Amino acid sequence: MSSERDTTEAAETADTVVLRAIVPEPAPEPDPASDAPAARHGSRNTRRRLVIATAVLLTVGVGSGVLWARGDGDRPVADNGPDIRTVTVTRTDLAGTREIQGTLGYTAPRTLRGPAEGRITWLARQGKTIRRGTPLYRVDERPVVVFYGSTPMYRRLDAVGLTGRDVRVVADNLKALGYDIGSQPPPGTRIQPSAPLAEAGPPEREQGEASAAEGASGASQPRASEGSGAPSSDGTGSSSSGPSAEGPNAAPPPVTVREGEGVLTSSLISAIKRWQPTAGMQPTGVLDVSDVVVTQAAVRVGQVLALPGDEAAAELMTITSTTKSVTVPVEALDIGTVKRNQRVTVVLPDRSTAKGRVTAISNTVRGGQDDESQPGSIKINVSVSLDDPEAVKSIDSAPVQARFEAESRTDVLAVPVGALLALREGGYALRLAEGKLVPVETGMFAEGMVEISGKGVTEGMKVETTA
């Protein structure tokens, strides 16, 4: 009985002490004097040891098939392993990519507010393109039109001799619309502004109608003085019959025309009066701040936020550019990898692609975290313009993926990544078609390929890779 207990204990621990279970001990002959249940128990223990031994042998066999050792001719022995095929070491160019989520849409959104007084009587519809000289909306039936430029209207233009970049915007737009604005004083000219015009405006006169009466009236044409070499009639730079030099109606001080500025001459005022009826305005020759919205170019009506009859002193609509681009928020720490004119592939929602390039890297914007000290909280908006706008003409706005072409390698040897074999002692090797292992150094990884180099590695070499 002592022998049977030893045999039973050995069988019960065979699944942990596997080396003892690999070669099963012969089962003892059954003792005729023993009872039948004990004999059956011993037979079951013997079968159990045989099953465990078989399982351990299979496990050792599979495990030995996935171990690699450095040496010529050594191959993995593995059941159900990956299919192996032969490929050629090629010489090619590799380009790395980074994919970041962005948004496709119309750029430069801007919200317009109406003037302090009045009611909205008309608004351009959503999606409409508004060009130079075309109204965006009307307040009390007075249209608000688009002019192109970079300086907004910031004051009422109602006095001959007013000088500034806002006047230049008016002059350039009327000229572009086909109106004769006369000549503009060159930079460096000293101008004596006159008193504001009456709402009805001065009698309309053309460029060639300057006369002695005009020279005697500071309200009709700006007087050139000092810097222009044409002193005023009283030698002080102001008109002798103009407003007094003292009192509430005193004329503004003279100004010098600077580069990029325009001058509100009587000829320009005359052009304004001729243009106003075509725009739906009264021909007063006076322009208020609320008469014009200055934009860089033609705009598209994004959202209409008001209705006819609403008070004008509210947000009326949003306008955008007429072209679409992709805005990509890039981590501030990674912005150094993005350059202007860098090529980008945009993956659209239907998985089609459109080519583009980086056109602008804007100011810092806050990301999803409030703490700027945390990595990833600060992002830079990168604008990507598309080479073919027609590729996205059916999409107003959508999330997209932007693939930035990053690091690149030209004229390098490369193989599929699946051809690399990790060596036990470290590093990588390629297995030639005839079975020899060749150590290699790896370089750039891109699109399933890897740059390789090493002694004996040549273009056209046949190597094995996973299928």
C-alpha cells in the first residue's frame, strides 16, 4: 500500500513537475489479493500520467519551433505559422507621414452686427456670394454694401480734405467699379481739410471745373499748402474765405498725405454721389460707417442670424471666404515639423483623398485643457488649401484627416517590414532565399517598408518575408 500511495502522489503532481511526467513509469502488476476498486484506481492514475506526458511533449515541440538562434541554415519550425514568400531588396524613396484630425470648411468666419438704430428690412440668403458693390443687408431700406480692402470704415466721410486709408478704400473701390474719381494728391502733399459737408452735399462738379471760386472756397476742394509748393491764399495753409481760425467752426489742422492714404477730394465726392443711386442710396456724397462692410475679397453668407423686422443692433449674419480649406490644430510642441508649402494629403469622409499644401500657420489657440502648463493644452491652427477645390464642392463642412508628409529618404535600399528577423542577441537580420542570415541596420519606416543597410546587402538580393 505504501508503493501505491507513492505512485498516486507522483501522478497528482505530474502536471507541475513536468520533467518527471515526460517518461511514465511502468504500471505495477495488479495484486490478485487486492480488491477490484483499488486496481481500477491504479489503472486510472497510469492513464493520467500518459496523457500528461503526451501534452508536455507537444508543448515542448511547438515552443522549440518559435525560438530563433543566430546561425546559417537555422529556420523556424512552427506549425500554422505565417506564409513565407520571397521579395527583392529594392532601391526607392521613402516618405514618412503624420495623420492629424482637422476640419474642412469655409475659412475666415466673421459675424456682422447692424448699426445702433433701425430695423432689418432685407438680408442676403445663406450660401450667397457677395461681391464688391453688392448689398449684404438693408436697414430701414438703406443698403449696406461690400467694398474690398484691409481698413474698415471707422468714421463718417463728409468733409473735403479728409485723409486716411479708409478714404483710399473708397477711392479704390469706386475706381474698380468704373467711376472716374479724378486724381489723388501724392504722398507728402500737405492738405487743409475743410468743414463737413451738408447732408445734401455740395453742387456736383467734375474734375476740370476748378475755378477761382473753388480756390476761394475751402469747402469744395482740399487746398494744397507748404509741402506741395502751393501755399494757401493767406499764406498760413488755410483758405482766406474759409472758417475762422478761432471758435467752434475752426478748420481742422493741415495734414500730410502718407503712403497708402487717400484724400476725399471734390472729384471723389462727385463719384460717390454718382454711385450711390445705383447702390440704392440717396446721392448725398456722404458715406457713414454703417454704409459699407470692408472685406478682403468676395464673401459667402454663412449663417443668417436675424429676420426682417428685427432690431438692427444685433448679430445679423456670419460671412466667410468663398473658398474652402482644412484647419488642423497641431500640438505646439510639434509645430516645428510643419512648414509653409508643406505637402498634405486630405482624407475625406468617403475615404477619397485630395492633395493640398500648408498655406498659413496662425496664432496660438487653446486646446481641450485649461492649464497651459500641461502638454497638449496649446495648439497651433494650421491652414491647408486644396489644389483642386472641385474635389470638395459638395461638402460645406466635415471632419477630415490631414496626412502631413514628414521625414523622407531618397535612393535607399528597402524591404517590407515583415522581412526583418529579430536576433536573440539583439539587432535584425534578413534571411536569404537559400537560408543564410544577413545582419542589417534599420533606418526609416514608412508605409510598410523599412530602410536597410549593412555589409553584403545589395539591390536585387532575394530575401524572405511574411506574406
